[in-house]
Amino acid sequence: MTNIEACICTIGDEILIGQIVDTNSAFISSRLNEAGIKVASMVSIGDDFDQIIENLTRISRDFNVIIITGGLGPTKDDITKKALARFTGCNEYTTNSNQLEIIERIFEKRGMAVTQTNRDQAIVPANCVVIPNEKGTAPAMVFNIDSSTLLFSLPGVPYEMEALLPSVIDIINQNFSPRNICHRTVCTYGIPESTLSDMLTTWESSLPSGIKLAYLPNPATGIRLRLSTYNGDKNANLKLMDTCIQTLKEVLAPGIIYSEQDDNLESVVTRLLESSGMTVSVAESCTGGKISSVLVSKPGASNYYKGGIVTYSNDTKISILNVAPQTIENHGAVSLECASQMAEGCRLLFGTDIAISTTGIAGPGGGTDSKPVGSIWIAVSVRGKVKCTKSLFFGDRERNIIRFTSEALNFLRKELILIIDNKQLINKV
């Protein structure tokens, strides 16, 4: 079977009422796509016995692979196991000795006694194949619905599910012939989606018929352009997409594309910092520490990140970053002058090669006619030379802070590229 398609099901009232965010479906979908397995549907089902069976009956008619997460815990509201036994027509249960040993080992390490409720986690319908769960107490279960359909039931705890998924994909590959699914992603920043679409009208219309284009806007990452193919020779498709990306780069101005892989701004910035050997510090007002947070999210951040400070009040801008009181009085905190002095003061404070500062109005209050909500000044100081940029966004406070952070990272990215290019030019002379 060549056209394998999958449906991902999440089970649990907590997802339907918005108590938790379903990250499992996104993770599973990305891994299946990498393996050439197309995810055609995602379904969320509540903790209701009849609804689980009704939905699985419908889904099993349309999909070769069904992957369920959730509802395998030890409490009474975890009913997935019983529903799957009923759905597959199984009236017998058995204790899986491998999973029972894991449960006992986990509780021994915790210094806790194993209760009967804990042991019951190893009890499974007799008609399933068990994939032992080394990370938790509920095993994964595999059911053959018929000759063309496999159903997998995985724990809802993300790190447990993630550890079990490679085994699931191996079983799928043993039973089906996955497609040659290929994706290439180009990340852009600084152009609205509608403007970008207009710029790419001719380029998009010239794409080969087998290539599908998707625009993926995100306030934190900009707009990602995803090229996809779902059939044909994988190597040939990748070459074809490479050619399309080369022509895309001829259409867009330099600096708009910041990555040719599924990436984000902070990853690109951190790689540039590492390759340049430069150190950075951060002075934040309106972003409230967000820039520092994303910069240190990558392993090895101490090699380039030396420190950051949130100078939210005017007093701290003056006392810690040496912003002149006259600057605040004459120009205000949200100004080119203040941002410049913040960046230079931060660079000197931490002794770094480069420093970046932000000062703005995230909202919902605090705006004026001349400085509306959504205004931000960003400055970068490189060894005493300061560059500034001003931007204006329209959104609520949370969205503005995300956009402020991304705008600052992108400004820093462009400055780092200039520094690296200049160094290379000097070395050639």
C-alpha cells in the first residue's frame, strides 16, 4: 500500500476545555511527515466511552494508521484501555510482565510501595501487542484492526509518548510503504504576508505542478514558506525544490530570508554569535527580559551571552545604564536617544563586544499621539558605534512583546551579518 494516511487522536476532557495545550499532535505529525507518513486528520475526543468507540469506528474506515494519545492513566477517568478492548472485540485481559517489571523498578527508585492500582497499569487487552514504556507506567498498545489498518495507543504524557514514537514508526514502516514526502522551508522576516504574496505572484505561478507552497505566518518567526512534494523520487524532488529556492532568492531583497531550513530567529542569531566569536549583553525595557530568555534557551549560551538587565523604570535606566536624566526629560524613555544610551551603557556594564537595547510601549495604556502603543526603539552598540531602528506594531500587549522581541533579534541578526562580512573583507585584503 503506497498512499498511507494517518489520523492522530487525542483523548481527554482537559484538551477540549482548554486546560492544557495539545502539543502531542504537533510532535507526532512532524515525526510522521519526516518518515513519509502523511497525517490527513487530527481529532480530539473527550473522556466518554461511547464517543471514543463511535469516533474510532468512523476513523478506522478512512485511515491506515490511527495514533491515540491519552486516557491510559490509573484513575477512573482514564478509560481508553477499556474502550479499545470493546472497540476491537476483546473480552480478555492479560498482565504484561515486561511493563510490570518496569513499574516495580520505577517505584523502587522512588522509594515508594507499588499499589495494586499501579500494577493494574500493566494489564492490557489480550489482543494487543505491547511496546514497553521505560519512562512511565502505562505501556503503548498496538492493535490490528484489519489487514490494512493499525491502531496505536500511547500515553498522553509528552516525554513518554516521544520516547515510544520511534518504535511506532518502525512498526508502520514494517507494514506499509511510506510516501516520499519532502519539505523545504524558507524563513522570512519583515514583510507582511499579503505583501510577500504579491511579491511572489510570478514566482509562485511558475512552480512545477508537483510542488505545493504554503505560507506559515507567526509573530515570533516571521513568515515561513514551505515547499512540499508528496510523491515521486525524493532526490529529484529535493533538487527541484533547491532550484525553486534559488529563483526565490533572486526575487526577494537580501536580508529578508534569514534561513533556508525550518528555523527561528534566535537560533540564527546564536549561530552568528558563535561563528563571529563576539559576546553580547542585553538591556530591556518593554520586552521585559524576553530577549535574554530566548538567547539563553540554546545550549552553550554562556560562550556568547554575558548578561542582561531589565531597566523598566526611568530611574534604573539612569542609575544602572547611565542614561542621562536630560535624555529622559527632553526626549522621553521611548526615543532614539534613550535606546542608544541604554545599549552603550549595557555594553560597558557587561564588557561585551555588542549590546542590544529595547524601549517601547507594549500597551494597553501609556501611548500618546506621537508615541502610540506598539512603538519600539531598538539600538545595537558595537564597540562604541550605535545604530538604532524604530518600529510600530498593532496588537495586544502579549503580541506586541513577542513582535518587539523578534524585531530586536532580527535587527541584531542583520548587524552581526555586517560585522562578519566586514571581517571577511578585511581578512582578504
